[in-house]
Amino acid sequence: MSPSMASPGQKSLPINVSVRKRTEAPRWPSKPAKKYRSMTDIMARSKYAVIGSEDYSDVHCEECGNGDRENELLLCDKCDRGFHMSCLRPIVVRVPIGSWLCSKCSGQGRVKSFSQTKIIDFFRIQKCTDTGGECKLHLDSRKRRRRTGSIVLQKKRRRLLPFTPTEDPSQRLKQMRSLATALTALGMEFSDELTYFHGMAPRSANRSNFENGGMQVLSKEDVETIEQCRVMCKRGECPPLIVVFDSCEGYTVEADGPIKDMTFITEYTGDVDYIKNRESDDCDSLMTLLLATDPSDSLVICPDKRGNIARFISGINNHTVEGKKKQNVKCVRYSVNGECRVLLVATRDIAKGERLYYDYNGYEHEYPTHHFV
């Protein structure tokens, strides 16, 4: 039969129509093979989940190997390994609130080095437009006032001394870089004054006349010393201190030059909040600011988000004689222009390379310092 001919019972199809079998699969455009990530990559990028366990009786400390003192064992929320709070470096004084990761699982990378421009921006250093005449006038007036007083009066009224900045600009840059690195490692911002935020204590709550029993007033001469040091810091002339990392104590502060007795070191700064709001806070550097007649009005300084070099000065173990011998700095609360302030002052001559220590329990004897190195 000719292709163009059809039988009487069949319908003819157009010649230009192609015939497709019903069993033939449609021809879709070919796609490249899909690539899947490896299980190692997925586990590294995925969020971890805490899986409850019924029995933790076999948990032991990864540092000392003992499973005793269960009330001091911290379990990593990622690897489930245990660590004694006193075996960790730096030591953990209080049980952390929320999740906690060990040093291996936290994966905290090294903080990049700060250039000179970044340091200037980090500390908001102002260019010096004055030749220092204002500071010289303050020093000259202080010298004149001291000469008019008697020797006996000077011994009774010991005045604060301004710190002496390091003369070498490159060394001062190194000092500021060490502080910027430590603050960045803890996720903190630099602040050289007390800060007040919504939801915390307002500035109107920080009144020295609320102090139970009253608060000592900083003399006018010492206020001038504090302001002089503040001006120097704004110019980038910081106290001769450097922040170093110790495997036992964590970040700590060393003198990068000789410091005389009664020298003003720095002011303790941070966010101001009510003590009642921080009763369950795991920050290890809360500082008493105001002990009011009404306990609900008492205030603390919280350097967990903002602060300065005072955040890294170590505390002593005031339960031992050797611990008390290390103290070379004291924290003193003063009334300055009607507000409470906490100042750190040298209690003796401090040599270059010596670490700075003060007593955390200057006003309240509740802080657990018996674990301090």
C-alpha cells in the first residue's frame, strides 16, 4: 500500500503531523546533576540541639578527671562534657545563666590587630588643639595651693595624683591596642563614663544623698585631678597600663610604667542598673555604686556591654594572707557633684610589670573570692 493511500475504514493523517507512541517519555531539557553537601559540612553549619539525658552520674571534669563536687560541674551544651568551675581558665565564679559552651565548642577566633586609625576611632580620641596650657594652669594652681598649706595639713589630707602617661607615642598605641583587643574579644564597647539606658536605672536615681549613712565628698582639688586625667585620655594620653592574657586569670592588667602611691588609675564605668534587676546576673564584674537606705534603690555598675580598663583589673583572694598582700589598688566610692562615682586609686608604689589587684569586697563581703588565684 502506498503511504498516501488509506483503507476505506481508516482516517487519513496529514503528512506533516508526527506520530508519537504513548509509551514514549517526554523529552525535557537535560539538567545538570544536583550536588549535595557532605554530612561533615552540614553538621558544621547546622545549629546544635540539646538532647536531654536521664543519667549524668558518669560525668567527670575534663581538666582534673574527677566527678566529685557535682554542684560545681558545668556541662557544655554542645559536646556535653563536664568542667569544674574552679578548673576552668579563667575561673568561672558563678553558674552561667542560659546555655554555656566550653572553649573548644565556642570557637572564638582571635581578634584582628587594630591599626592606628581604628584605635583612634575605637576610643574616639580627639585631636589636641590646645598646647596643654589649660592642664599647666591646673598644675600651677595646685602647686601654689600646696605651698601655702602647712606640712601637717598635707599629711592629713592626702590628695589624688594624676597618672603620668607613657612618653613614647608608639608604646601608648600598644597600650590602647591591648585594651581594644580585650574589649572586642568580650563583645564590649569602650566607655569612659557611667552610662544610662532605658529599662535600667535612670540618672536621677544616682544621687549620693540616697546613700545609707552618707557618702564622702570628693574635694574640689581632687575633682580637678579627675577632670585633668579625663582630658588626657581624650587626647590619647592613657594611664601607663597594658592588658595581657593569662591562662589562669584571663585578661588582666599590668603596669607599663612606674605608678606612685595615691595615683588615680581610672574610674569604674559601665551601665548603671538597680541591684534588684541583677540578682541573677552572671557577670563577674558587677561593682557596687550606691547602697541606699531602701535596698530597692541600690545601684550597681554593670560592665558587660560597655566599660573601660577597670573591667580587667583582677580581684584578690581576700581569704588568704598571700592574696591580701597582692592588693595594690583600692576602689573608693565618692560623691562627685552630687552623683556616686567609683574611683580606682593606687595604695602603694607600683613597679613596671606588676599586675594590678584590688579587693572586690570593699563594701560587701558576699562575693566568692576564695576561688581567685
